[in-house]
Amino acid sequence: MTSGQIDPDITEDMLHAYVDGQLSAEDEARVEDYLAENPEEADLVANWQIQNQRLDALFPRSEAADRVARLDIPQDLPNRYRPALPLALTAALCLGLGSAGGWFAHDSVAPPAAMAPTALQSLDLRARQAHLVYAPEVLHPVEVAATDEAHLVAWLSNRLGAPLSAPDLSAVGFVLMGGRLLPAGEDAAAQLMYQDASGERVTVFLTAGAPGVLANFRFSDPAEGTSVASISWEDDRFRYAVVGALPRDDLMTVATELYRQFL
């Protein structure tokens, strides 16, 4: 929260609820008075509202609800999480809504232990390391080229234990180069590599997911000495990380397109 508050009871959670239309008329009025006196917060809330509109256009909530209905959600999940579950797959895409620490899904839609950050932190690290090793390669950037995409997809699907596709990212300016099999601890991982017209490359790193887990987006800033950032998330099939030396908004565009095709 920025400085200049006139109402200490207006929390960030309350602003999220305002954007999502979950406040009473009385609380809505309080928030609007607060925003009128805090222009920086008003700009932030306006951006959230625009993001919601764009996400609703990309991912209608009826589709998100259907996706959630197919998940094996634990029956002992606390009741306070259940009302928000149909919104979780869409809300998790709002990368601008989170804290500086990197978690962008709102508290009210984040399931408990299954969504612990350690799994995605580990995924991020492996995905970045693989990107830094293979993205600069000139002669052998991939193990199986895109010209043999059917074999690549079948091979990686078999090794990861779940059907995998190679998304078409031409709409956001990237073309599939190919991919490779990599280790992820004791498990297998897949890396798909894409390149744009300028030669910039992004990689998509995937490992097996866990039943009952909903998508949860996490942005990681470039590590010191590198320009490589990542966005990671997970669902009941895979854990995903898209990695590249792109501005955050551009990487978010790629991640959103990947999410749409993996949904």
C-alpha cells in the first residue's frame, strides 16, 4: 500500500474485494472515498479492473468453473476456500495483484498446503538454469527439432506421464524451435524452446503436476547478473515455467497465451 491513507481499515484485501465486486454498498462507498483521496491507489485499482476485463474476455468464468469441476479437490478443504474456487483459474492470471514477494494469487483463492511455494521456487530455479545453458546455443539449442514435432510431443508426453502439447505461440511472435528432455530431481522435465523474429528466445519448462492443485502464478525477477525472468504456475497435470529475457509485461503476454492453450 502506498502512503497517504485516510482510512487505516482500507486494506489491500479490501481493495481486491472492491475490484471483484464482493463488498457491501457501505464498504464500497468507503473504498471510493478512500480512492478519491489516494490517486496512486486509484490508478492501481483501475489497472486491476482493466486486467479483470481482459481476463474475463480471454477466460470466461464458465470455462474456469468447468476446469475446476474436473479437479480432484480434497473433500476436507476448509469451507472458506470453496466459494472462490470457480474463480481461481482466472484470478490467478492477474499478475499485477500480488505482493512484491512474487505470489500473485489472492489469499482467498489459494488452497493450503498443496500450493506451497517451495515446489514452484524449485521449478523456477531449474527452469532458469536450463534456459541459461541452452538458450544461447547456436548449433544444438534443442534435442529434437520442431520439424519432428509429432515425435517430440509423443516422446516428452511418455516421459512426463501425461499428454503434452507444444503450444503455438505465433500469435505473440514466437515460433517453436523444438525441445529436449531434462532431469528435475528424480523426475523428468521437458523444455520447449521458442524464438521470435529478432532471435530472442523463451523456454517453457514442464514437470508433472499434482492432483487437486489449481493454477497459481508466480513472477520471479531476474537474478543478479542476469536478465532472465520467469513466470511459473501449476495445475493438476503439470507445473509450468516460462523463462526469458523479456520485460515483465511481454513475458506475461507469453504466459497468458500458454495458459490459454494448456487449459
